[in-house]
Amino acid sequence: MGKTQTGRCFCGAVEVEVTGDPEGMGYCHCGSCRSWSAGPVNAFTLFKNENVKVTKGADDIGHFMKTERSDRQFCTKCGGHLMTYHPHWGLMDVYAATIPSQKFAPGVHVNYAETVLPMKDGLPKLKDFPSELGGSGESMPE
């Protein structure tokens, strides 16, 4: 199953455990992620849902679903953002800052058509999502 890592919310009331390697890492530039993260870009780390477990404070997790595609989860005590479950993909985006021991090695930019912070880092820039995840898979220039 691989390594197990633990992370927590801002105040420590909620703890999350991830097992194994992420399915993917990168940056999302969509307006929803930018607004939720309060930043010009959101760093994501996707794990299979079955590889993510809340080990402490499950009753302190709040949920917000702007759409049926994203169950955004946060600590109700400190407001710290934890993760977003994407049920249509079976993947949990455990935010890069939630698991500090996880080396963040981004491989792609998604929803780059919506960027407000152009980034020249040599990584692929996708207009929306990879075709395997239901997007166009269309690349954009840096």
C-alpha cells in the first residue's frame, strides 16, 4: 500500500491520513478553486478516495457543495480548508498544505484558460481537464 502520511487542519482539531502515492499533482486555475482558496491558483494533490482517512475530528468537518462535482471540506472550528472530494472521479484532493510531509511535485496546470496568474514553468497547460477526466485535453501555450 505504500507510505502513510498524516496532516491536519490549521488548529489541529481534524487529522487526515493518506496512504500511498498521489494519483496526480498540479495547479488548478478555475474561478471556483481560486475563490475557495483565496489565492490566484490552487495546488492540488489527488489521492484515490479509499486512500484518505479522517483519523481525528470527523465531527468537526464541514462541507460545501457548490456543484455535485466537488464536496469541499473544512474544519468548523478554525475554518481551515482540508480537502475536496470529487465523486465523479473517485478522487480526493487533499490540499498540498494539508499534508506537509508530501513532496509537492506538480505535473500539470488545469483550467488554464481561466488563469489570472500566468506561470512559465515548463509544465503542460490544459485549457480545462485531461480527456481521461472528461475534459477536452486541449493544451495551451505558456
